[in-house]
Amino acid sequence: MAEPKKNNSNEDKKIDKIESIKTFLNQCKRVLMILRRPTREEFLNISKVTGLGICFLGLLGYIIHVPITYLKGLIKP
């Protein structure tokens, strides 16, 4: 009788997962090797851009929220 290939398939899947994990770890290692600490100027610029983005999204949410709240008040008196 022929042995079912299901066992080999499971082993192949395990090997594929191990290989994908090894590949991911090697990519992480490469990134960590070229990392450097940002200068004060770079950090401040990133902080400013991030802050502006947060403020913009908050303002956009407020602009959307106010008319919807007003319309709900008109529909359900």
C-alpha cells in the first residue's frame, strides 16, 4: 500500500513556515544594521508633521460631526 502524502504535505508546510520566519528575521536584521538615531532637527520635523496630521484629522472629524449632529436634531425633534 502506498503511504499517504498528507504527512509529507504537513512537513512541507512546516518547512515553508520555518523558511518564511528565517527570511523575515534576516530582513529585520538587515534593517536593524542600517538604523541610526535621528538628529534633533529630524525628530522635530517628524513631530511637527505628525502633530499637523493629527490636528487635520481632528478638524476634519469635527467638520463632519457638527452637520450630522445638526441634521439629526432636525429629523428627530
